[in-house]
Amino acid sequence: MNLPILSLITFLPLAGAVLLIFIHRDRKNLLRFLSLGIAIITFIFSLTLYFNFNDQIPDPQFVEKADWLGYGINYHIGIDGISLFLILLTTFLMPIIILSSWTYIQKRVKEYLIFMLILQTGIIGVFVALNLFLFYVFWEAMLIPMYFLIGVWGGPRRIYATLKYVLFTMFGSLLMLVAIFFLYSMYYKATGVYSFNLFDYYNLILNPNIQIWLFLAFALSFAIKIPLFPFHTWLPDAHVEAPTGASVILAAVLLKMGAYGFLRFALPLFPDAVMKFLPYLAALSLIGIIYGGLMALIQKDAKSLVAYSSISHMGLIMLAIFALNTEAMEGAIYQMLNHGLSTGALFLIVGILYERSHTRMINDYGGVSKQMPVFSAFFLICMLSSVGLPGLNGFIGEILCIFGIFKANKLLAILGISTVILAAGYLLWMFQRIMQGPIKNEKILSFKDINKREIGYLVPIVIMMFWMGIYPKPFLSKMESSVTHLLNRVNKREIYFTKSQKDKDFLLEIEPKTTEEKNEEKEDKFR
Amino acid sequence: MNSFFALSPLLIIVFASLLVLLLDVFLKKENKNYLAYISLIFLVICGFICIKFWDKNYSYFNGNLILDNLSLFFIFILALATGFVILLSMKYISFQDVNYGEFYALLLLALSGVAIMLSSSDLLIIFLGLEVLSICSYALAGLKRTDEKSSEAAIKYFLLGSFATAFLVYGLALLYGSSHSTNISSIINFFVTESDLSIMALIGLGLVIIGFGFKIAVVPFHMWTPDVYQGAPTPITAFFSVVPKAVGFIVFLRIFTPYWKNALNTQAIFWILWVICVLTMVVGNLVALRQTNLKRILAYSSIAHAGYLLIAILARDNSSLVFYLTVYLFMNIGAFAAVIALSRKGKEYLELEDYAGIGFKYPWIGVTFSIFLLSLAGFPPTGGFLAKFYVFSTAVRQDLLPLVIIGVLASLISVFYYLRIIVYMYMKEPAREIEIAIENPALFLVLFFCLYGVLQLGLYPRNILVLINQAISSFF
């Protein structure tokens, strides 16, 4: 297949956005159908990635490489088993988001759709980039459409929320940029070759003292994006103020970028620093789990409840990643997809309610299920999926995560499981207050049940929830070899390094081509 | 090669300027746009000559005037900038009641001063060019004669500028006294070979740095910038923000490249520049946060950009400096073009509140202005990102890590005020009605040229980089 399929998927939405510019702003339905069509075509293309993906190869596939600016800055993209599913998640959700915004966005439809499509290009670009420069370009460029989406179509405090979001994210990423420069210059000094290639950097053996700083810069950037506990304050603001579509994409995909960054960059590039900071990172994740859950319990605003539940769930994902074993890692990636689906769905559901009543306060609702029985069923499924009911997707992910964490450290697993308990608490309580009981508000009597369009975009999500909950093998099998490869990279390097640590005065060197080491896994990282 | 040709760009510009002055007497008021066309034609010829003379290395006056590739590149670039400014002012002049003829003549004359400065490596001749540029600038700042702010700008610029010039001359005298030469390379040679430098020579060098620091508006020599930028006619502000800065940095480049190369006692000078650089970035960006006038915001932003450019000087990386200046030209003139677009007869809209809601009312102005602002803030995929990227990455390679960290944090601050303008344009409801004269083809031409420049330099600057490398290597 000579078609540059990955570039096509990445840039098709951008081309669509350019196309939309030339359509008159009053032809709203044409704009909507066109962008929906583009999103669906992108999704279909991305499915071919899944079917042509060879799960035996751990290294990136569909690689495209072209010279771009010189000095090591190349156009170099490819996907492995980790990024594959995140791309699929993005392309899967985008038509849903466009459908969900069909009537929600009435003002400035054209600009909204253009920014959505540009955002999609940015997100996919982040997941496919294998050149650090390219990665950074997409990582930053993606902020611009998100900035506009929150700032123009958001709620009353949107300007505060969007500036906070941009400044927080940029703070982290600029320091990461400095770290990237540092890696770049070290690589140049060590080899005399300019390179931003991620795989070249994988071969660098860095002095642990330098690694610490570089790791901190990378980790800060990703921790803000996830967000890990003390860096999370932008998230509730951004979520509450953002329009539904932007909330969905933010929760479902943008938060995953932080976790993806840890998997792709921070862990394999700086294994020694990882070992050093592992306890702290695990502690922060754990605090995030409990703090997010407790905060979610006391929220009065349905949207900020879901936002805090995101912090809690992402905490579990990060805890699983920091367990550094295959089960936990696969569970974490699987759980990223689950979280994308279920939290995305919950935001859609809050959006559906908001469109009818224009309030997000939980107390304004009550007894909605009498008026909206079909909607009630969907809400229940999505809510249970987020709680982690067996048979639905959340269960598989959480159980894998908890297994993996348990293998690494029992205490953390026991504390980490509180995410499930807390989730059951706040989500069921929210469901009860909104959907059940007597009808408190007369407005609710005028609610219409969800229409075909709304069913249309909820059904695919629910199908996926059941599928991923009952038969996860097609997903797990594709990611397995990439995950083991990643873990090898982290662990093998550590072994290599302890061997060579005697000779202390080297700054860095290029790893000699060692023979393939066996898949040794060190499980007890936390002890 | 010693050839009279070396003078041709200079002569053409001066000739154009005199021709415009002469024709101004004979043309009726409604026909004065022809003056702009004539100036543009001569600028095109000048640009064409620059292309033709590439790699020729013509020189004249015993090598005191050399057209090496570096100077050709910048004469071309700054002639382009002047062309943009002329295009921007065609409507503006009639709207804002500025005087016609001398406007273009002074601009061209200022450009001739620039050409002298760019093509010389003798500090005394550079000084001559600087004076031509400066005196034209003082007059240009005050061309809105009925406007108090404009006159204030002119006076302020003139007084402070004369002081800076005095410093520069005194510094030159001291340098000549100690090194017995005004030629840059022999002065630097003196600095490098002399083991025991006299105080006189060091003070001389310091005073020269102050003199040029004033021109490129680095902190603490920046006080004139906001007031002059605010008071001067807006196209002239665009000119001020780009041209003197670019020239000043090229002179710095000519001074410091040989100096860094074999300097043993770089320490003092290095740290002075380091401190100036940090101050410039921090003060420029912090003060910009509190401004509500667009021209003042852009003034402080241009101060901050001088700081990033100084990083390139400190990192001893000429090509990233030249690239940054090139990108800076497009994005800054573009931003000013968008500001000029928001005006009508007798009225300019310069307060932030005026910008509320214009993003949707005037989509093209909104989009292009946003892109220029994002580029100034350093977002990919614009040229501004790549420019900062090159500067910062080479600085890291030169072990200037603390400077780079301060630089990126300063540019984080800058993100806030650039985005605040976009917030007003797109996210606030208009507080008052504004009405602008939309039919201004020359201005839109500039907007789109600059947009093209910013995006081309951000996405695929290969060809320009090749040219820049040729320019840099010719000068070594």
C-alpha cells in the first residue's frame, strides 16, 4: 500500500476545515453535514489502520519519513499499539461530537466546526509524531483551537477558564521545550549529528543527575495535561465553561495526551529518573484518585462532578502506568479508552440535559426519567460503565489496572481501588438526584425524550461499551507487543545502567548495540 | 571587487527620495498617491539590484562600503519593509491628515541611512548612516502636526535620541583614542590582542553599546519607545518597530561576531549583555500586561522581542538572529497593518475595548491579526515559533540554559497579553459601535503578504534559510 494513509488521516480534517472556510456562514446545515462527512471519512480511513496493523511488530508501523527543515527536523510519523487506539478513539468520537453540537451550537456554527476539525488534526498529529519537533508543533498548535472553542462558545466565565487552560498548559510545555533543546544539544555534542528523532534519543544513556531535570520538565508538562493532583485546577474550570463538544474532546482525548506523553517520552527516555520519582508520582496519582473522588461527591454542578471524576479516574490510570508491569500498563491504556468513552458519554448526557433546561445544577433536576425513559436507559449504561460494572468496559480496564498495581504494591492497590467505590458513590448519587424521585421543577415536565439524532450518537458509544466489556481481546492483543517493548525499554536500560555506573565521569554516550535481551520484568518497583 | 556599482542601491534610494520631494511641489493634492507609486517603483528597482548583486561582493571607498550578501539581504528585506509601510500609509495619510510629500521622501531617506549602516564596517560611517536614519525618524514621528501626541513623540524621540547619539560619538572618540582606528575589525583586533585594556577603551565600547541599545530599544534604554510608538503615525510606528531594530542588530552582529570569535576577556561585556537581555525580556513583557492601548502593547512587545534577539547575539548564532529578524518583520508589520485597518477618516481605533467583537464583524482582519499575534507569541506552526525555536535551541547548545529558561517564561507572560487581544476580538461583546473604512486594497495586500510570510517561514523556510546561510558566510 503506497498511500500515505497516516498523513491522510492526520491532515484530512485540516483540509476539511479549509474547505469549510469557503462555504457561506448561513448555510449551516451544509456546513454541518460536510464536517460530519469529513469526520466519518476520517474514521473509516483510521479503521483501515486497525485492520492492517500487525500486532507482532512492536515498533511503529505505517512509518512515513520526509525531509523537512534540516538539522534533524524531519516529518516522521508512525503508530504503534499504544497510539493506534488513541487515534481510533479520536476519530471515533469526532463524528459523535459534531452530531452532538448539531443544535447545541447555534451561533457561529462555521467557526465552531472549523476549529473542531483543526483540533482533530492537532490531536492525531500528537499521537503519530515520532520526531520531537513535530510532536511539539502539534502539541502546541492544538492549544489554539481549544482556546477558541472554550473562549468563544463557553459559559459565563469562559475567558478566565480558557486563559487559565492555555497558560497552565503552556507553562509546562515551554519547560518541556527547553528540555527538548537540551536533549537535542546533548545528542549533537555526543554524536555530531543533529537529530530530533525519538528513536535516536532512546539510545542515549544520560547521566542520572541530568535525567532528573529533564524528566521533571517533561513530567511537569504531562502532569498538567493529565492532570495530576496539584496541577489540576485548570480542569474543572475548563470543563464547566466549555461547550459540550469541547468538554467531550477534552475529557476523552486531550487528557490522554498527558498519559501518552509519559508512555512515549518520559518513561523510556529517562528510566533512571523514573525510578527515582516513582514513589512520589504514585503518591500524587493516589492523592488525585481520592481527592478527585471526594471533590466529585460534593459538587452541585453536574458538569464539574464529571470533571472531578475525570481527575480521579486519570489518577488510577497513572497509578497503573507507574506500576510498570504489563498488566497494569495494558490496563492503563485500555482504561484510557474506557475513560474516553464513558466520560465522553457522561459529558454528552449532561449536555443533552443542559440543552433542555439550560442549567447544570443537580438540584434543579429530579424525576427526569419519567419524562425521558429512553434517555434514562442510556444515562444508566454510561454511568455504570464509568463506575466499572462487570460486563461493561470500565470493569475490564479497572480490574487490569488493579491487578497490575497489586502485583507492584499491595497497599497502593488497596487504596487505589477506592476510585471504584467513590465513583459508585458520586455517580449513583448524581443519577438518583437527577433522574429519580419526584419532579421538582416544572420545567422538567416540558422535556422531550431524546430524538433520533441523539440516539444516533449515543448508540455507537453504548455498543462499544458492551463490546469492550465483553470481548476485549481484539484491543489487548494489538497493544501487547508494543507494551512489552516499552517496558523492556524502561527496565533493560536500568539494568544496563547499573552495570556501567562504575565509570562515573561520563556525561553521556550512545548505547552500544547489545543483543536482544530477554523480557525480564522487574515487578517490585515500588518497594 | 572595487566598483562604483557598490553605491547603486544607495544612489537609487536617494534619487527616489529627491525625485519625490521635487514632484511633490508640482502634483495636485488629489494626485499625490503617485508619489507612493514612484517610491514603490524605485524600491522594486533597489530590490532587483540586491538580487542581481548577490555573491558579487562589490565594494567602494577603499572597502569602507561593502555590499556583501548580508547587507544585500538586509537592504532587500528592509526595502520590502519600507514598501509595506508605504502601502500602509497611502490611505492613512489622507485619513489622518498627515503631510504628503515629505512623508515618502523622509521614509526613503531614512532607508538610505539604513543602507549606509548595513553596508559599512567602519563605525564612523555607520554613525553617519545612523544620523541620517535618526533625523528622518524624528521628523517622521512628528508628521501629524495637528496632533499633540505626535509632536510630543517627535520631541521626546529627538531629545533622547540626541543624547544616545552623543553617547555613541563619545564612545567612538574613546575607541579611536585607544585603538587608533574606527574600523570594526581593527578595533576588535585591538581588544583581542591587548592584554591590558585601558579603562578608556572599555568605557568607549560600553558607550557604543548604549548608543545602539537605544536604537534597538533594550531595557534600560527603552523609555522613549512606548510614547514614540503611540504618538507617531501608525505606519511610521510599524517602520520604527522593524527597521531601526533590524539595523541595530546587524551592527551588533558585525561588532560581536569577530569579538566572540577570539575574545579572551568576554566576561564583562558578556555579562552586561546578559543582564540587559534578561531585563529587556522581563520588563518588556511585564509592563505590556498592564497596557490597554494597542500601540503601546505592540511597543512593549517589540521591546521584549529585542530581548529574544539579544539571546541570539549572546548565543553567537548569526543565522538564527537573521531568521528571527526576517520573521519579526512580517509578523510585526502585519500586526500594525491590522491595527491600521481599524481606522476611518479622522479616527483611529487603538484602545482594547474598541476591538471587542471585531473578529466576527471583520473576519479577514480578525483572522490575520490573530495569526500575527499568535506568531508574536510563538505558537506553531507560524514563523514566530520557528524563530524562537532556532534562537532558544542554539542558546541551549551554547550552555545558556538559565537565559533560555528566563526567555521561555517571559514568552509565557507574553502569551497572556497577546491572547488578551484575541479575547477582545472574539470573546467579548462589542461595547461600542465602531465603523471602519473597509475598502483599502493596498492594506489588504500588505496583510496577505505578511500572512504568507509568516506561514511560509513557519512551515517551510528552507529556501530562506539557504539564503541566510549564504549571507552569513559571505560576511565571515
